[in-house]
Amino acid sequence: MKLYLPQIVTMVQFDIVIATCDKYVAPEKITPYVQNVLTEDQIILSALEKKGLKAVRKSWSDPDFDWSSTDKVLIRTTWDYFERFEEWQLWLDLVSEKSTLINAIDLVRWNMDKHYLGDLEKRGINIPETHYIEKGTTTSLKELHTLTGWEETILKPCVSGASRHTYKLNADNIEAHEAIFQKLIQNEAFMLQPFQKNIFKGEISLMVMGGQFTHAVLKVAKPGDFRVQDDFGGSVHDYQPTQAEMDFAEKAVSVCSPSPSLARVDIIRDNNDELAIIELEMIEPELWFRLNPKAADVLAGCI
């Protein structure tokens, strides 16, 4: 005699969840920065609802939410994941089993580690010269500069965000950064690139939804700095890219597999004055929908 046990079935309550992080779910203090986050999430939420989808915002680390209750999960302002990386990876495992991630889980995992830039180069996409330093490598910053022949460089972790542990190095300060580098390289991989002098002209971010360019911004560092993030005083300006810049961004997205629903392509002119990718963001990029709400409609259509 077979014993049949009742199955517990979770009813799908939402077509899509917009994933944010704890501090943006119900913030107590609304700064201009936080207001931008809320505005961006609301724009895409409204765009999804206009398509007839039942959508809601939830923190990715909400312990009480059942992720099998939604058909899809759109990763948006999960901007603490690199500070909680192990927990984040466990969450990705959980959600990819219970729902469908946007972008796809394979893309997310690939895009989390900046080794992906080397993959793009192999697929014919220009990037600045890059030397990877794997975790546990026994070398010094001075030896790396001698090996590459680069006099002025940028050192950054392969898994990072918001310019965490990103340093501009040269002969005057390299010894001062040696101790922190030796500590960090024991736990994570890094990448070294020659400093790109055109960064002072700004970094162009081109938004691509479903393979289609929608809009762009120019990010400019404050005087005396090279970091364009607003965390460090950088500013954002509306920007009309050239056809060559738009084509370059769309080509970079086209070589990704599977094809992303959303991407932000950060480009500059490299030291050879060629278009080059600094970052190809496909996990949780800021997309500046507030400057072009119609781009959110394009993304909702893709979804």
C-alpha cells in the first residue's frame, strides 16, 4: 500500500518582484540620493503595471518573503550585495530555483566577476589593457609595475562596486599601498590596468534594453579625482552619443549569452583613443530612468 503525502503548493501571487535592499524598502530619511532610488524603482514599477503585470518591491534579503510566490525577479537596487557577497550568492541559488531572474542567473554570475572583461576581449570587444592578479598570488605592486611596464595604474578588486578598494598607483604612492594590497590579495582576486587619461573627459554610460540603445549619460569626476561615482563627488549629465558609440554599446551587449534584458555599457576612449569598455553592468546598474522614463517602457516590453 502506497502512502500519498499532500504536496505543499505555493500560489504565485506576483508576476514580478523588483528586488532592492533593506535600506531602500522603507527609508526613514529621504536624502536626494535615496529619493533617486525610490523614483527609479517607481518608474519601472509603473511601466510593468502598465503592461498588466502585478509587481511589487521587496528587499532581496527579506527573510519572510517566499520567492516562489513570484514568476520573475528583476534585480534593481540591491546595492549592498558586494558587502554581503556570500549571503548574496546563497540568495541567487535560492531564487534561481524558485523563480526566474532578470537578467538570467548565468549572466548575473558571469557579470559579478570582472574577469568577464577578458571574455569580452576574446569576443572582439575592446577593453583597456588588463592584468589579472589571482587570489593568493605572491607578488608586489612594484614587481607588477615592472612586469607590465605601466607607470601609472588603477588597481581594483575583481568583485566590487562603488569603487571599493580602487586605487590609483604611481611611483610616488605605490609603497604606501603595498600593505593593504598584500592583505587583500590573500582573500580576493584583483585587476591592474594602465590609468586611462581620457577619464578626465568623463565616462559615458549607455543604457541598452533588450539589445536596443535607449539613452545615455556622461559621468564626470570632481576636479582632482578620477572616480566618477556621485559617492566621491562625481556629477551626471545628459548625453547624446555618436552613432559609433551606440553601435559599440549594442555590439558589446550582443556578444553576451544569454541575451540580457537590460545592460549599462560604460565606455571611454582608451589611451590609444579607441572606444573601450570600462564596465558592462548587467546585475543592478543605475539606469537613470528618471532622465528617460520611456526606456523603462522598453524594458517592461522586453519582460
